[in-house]
Amino acid sequence: MGAIERNGYVFEPEYSVIEQNGAIHVYNKGTFVEEVTFSFSGKYPEPKQIEELIEKYCNVRGI
């Protein structure tokens, strides 16, 4: 899954299959804002899980 853009923010997911965890790096206008971490099971995180994390992030921060 590649970067996702929402209202000027860019969300770049990455994950480790071995460690079963991942992070979404959040950027605004090219500047790093923060890292949102998560865990998953299986071979990779489901795209729906990543979308839900981004949606929650945007709702909490009013983005």
C-alpha cells in the first residue's frame, strides 16, 4: 500500500511481517508530524485496518 493523502496530510504506512507491527508516518506539507503505531496478524495489515486508523486520526485531530 502506498501513501494516502487527506486534506493536505500524507500518510505513509510501513510494516514488519516478522514483528507483526507497523507505523503510519504522518506528514503535513512535507514536514513530518508524528508516527502512529499499530499491530496486526497475518501476512500483512489489511488495507481496511490502515484506512480505519487514518480515519480515526483525522477525526480526532479535526483534519
